[in-house]
Amino acid sequence: DNQLRDKAATISYRDSKITHLFKNSFEGTGKVRMIICLNPKPEDFNENQGVLNFAQLSKDIAVSEGNEVLPPSQSGFPVSRRDFLKWLNKLGSINISDKEVLSFPSPPPFTISGSEDAESIARLRDYYQHIAQERGSLQEIFERKAAEMEQQLQRALCTVDLQEVRIEELEEERDETERLLSTLTYKLKQMRRENLILRQRLEHCELEENDKLNQEEEHRRRERLYQEQLRKKEKTLHQVREICERPLISSTKRFKSIENIHNTSTAADVDLINSDKTMQNEELSTPHRVALARQKWEERTANQNASTKTRTGYYNTRFHRRSKSANCRVIDHQPRNRIPEGTILQPRMPRFCKTTNKLNAEELKKCSDYVLTHQEVDQKGCLTTHVVKGECIPTSGGGTAVRFNDVERLSHESPKV
């Protein structure tokens, strides 16, 4: 192959022609002792001569032939040659005793009548020659039959042994497969249980999420309703303030106008409350109960105001309004996170009021009144807002002291308590 190519290349061992030749020509335990390679080019004559001389010196190479008879590959033998040779090597050599198993007729009587009795000697010679020939032929037949019997016995024993080995391997594979199957079955059951648990948890979470969304939607709906009511209340309050600030209207007309405005706003609130009752009849949470109590209180107040006559109002003698011409400034100290009260009555601060979350001493010096807003929520969820009012009094040291003189409370209470 390399001579047919321009450049010498390494020939694969399994694909070379000489490998195929040795594989198909030498069977059994035959071994190749030497391979002589000759190049027919004239310029390589000296090299070829040296190779031939070396081969002449090595002509005494003896190739030992094995006594094992290998089964032909075309005989349908179910065992491969490699497995058969491995089985023979494990079996080892077998010692066969050379016993005489051939029986021949007894030789003729040997009697010599004299020195010239050539007939008796010839008869005895013929007998032993015949016996030797017959013994040789019988020996060949015996060896051939023994070889055939040995080959058949080897094939049968090899097949049985290898089948037993294969059965053991299959049994081990079966046991391993059964163990693996049992393990996978247990894991499958466990995964099914976990899947069922996760599915139940998912359904529970979905139900909780739907309930939460429904509650949030209901809360937003109520908040819109409360904002609408608050907007109407502020509008009504603004109208009342405008009527009160008019200087040329008599008190009787002023109170009648206020009463008409109040009745109109009360009727609108009653309609909103009735529509809210028809939309939601289920049990409400604590903030919703507070709103419901507020609505009921508004209804009761509206009914009382409709039948109440005009009378003189009351005022707080401890905390009265200052004159508008007085130079007063109020500071409103609010909490950092204030909770919306949602009450109808709301604190009203003067126009020049400053609201702060963090009180400063310099700002307190410039103010005449101080208002502190404090909120508390009890265990039942009811909100109470404390509006503590006081006066700012300068001290001799240059600071400011606050004297509290009044407290207002805005509180929610549930009607079920």
C-alpha cells in the first residue's frame, strides 16, 4: 500500500492485508515467529541479501502446533472462538492414560524343527506384520474417533458452562433490575404524594388569594363610597360657611338655609347607605363595623336634626376663639403616620396655622397656641383621636412653656359593644 502512495503512511493494524492473512490462515495455538519483508527494487539488493542471510540463520524456528481442535466457525457452534479459548484455558490440560484397549488373536505356536525350518519363521513374520498393520489402522481410527469425541464433548461442556454463566449473569441482572424497579416505584409514590400535597397547597393559596382580592375590592368600593360622602359633607360645610360669613342676612333666614342644606345632604347620605346595605349583607371586619356604626349614627343624627327646633348653641368657656384682629399663630403638631378618622366632625384650624411632624423650639417661640394630635386604637379596633390644645407662654430663660387647657376627642365605637 505504501508503494502505491507518494508519501508513506501508517497502516491500521486491523485494516492491513497481512493481518487478514494471518487471521484466516493460522488457527489454533500457532504463532508467527518471524516476518521477512523484501523490496524488489534493484538498489535494495544488498539490504535484501542481508535479510535473507538472517532468515537462513533463523531457519531453525520451530512452530509448536496445538493439540486443541477448534470448532469451525461455520458449524453453527453458539460460542465464539474467544470464549471457547478462554474456557479451554480455565479447564487446563487433561491427562489421558495410555492403556492397551486393542485385542488381537493369539500368535501361532512357534516350533522350529531344525535350522532349515524357514516356513515356521515366515509364518510367524507374516503374523506379526499383519498384526502391526492392523494395529496401525485401528490406532488411527481410534485416535480419529477419540478426537471427534473429545471435540463434541468439549463443545457440549463449553456450551453448558457458558450457558450456566450466562444464566447467573441474567439472574444478577434480574435481581438488580427488580431492586431498581422497587426503588423507582417507591420514589414514584413519594413524588405523587408530594405532588398531591403541593396541588392542595396551591388550591388553598388560590382560594386565599381570591378571598383577599374580593376583600380588597370591597374595601376599595367602600372607600369610594366614603370619599363620596365626605365630598358631599365638605360641600355642605362650605355652603354653610358661606352663609354664616354673609353679613347682611338675618339669623332666621340663615338658619333656614342651613337646615335646607343639611336635610338635602342627609337624604343623599341615607340613599347611599341603603344602596350599600343591599349590596353587602355578609359579616364585616372591624374597620367595616366602625364605618357601619358611623353610618347608623349619621342616620340617627339626621332624624334628630329634622325634628329639632332652632335654639341657642353652646360654647366652651375654657377655649374660646380669639379675635381675628389679634396677632395669633397656631402650630399643629401631627403624628408622623396619621390614621384617617373618617368622622363627620373634623378639627378646624385657623387660617394661619402651621402643621409639622417634628417640633422645633424656634418655631414654638413664634406661636401663640399649640395643638397636639394623638391617636389610639384599643383592642377592639376602635380609633380615638385626641386633640390637645394649649397656650404658648414665654419663660424667663428665653424658652417657651406650653400650658394645656383643653382636650377634644373624636372616637369610633361599635354599636355591638
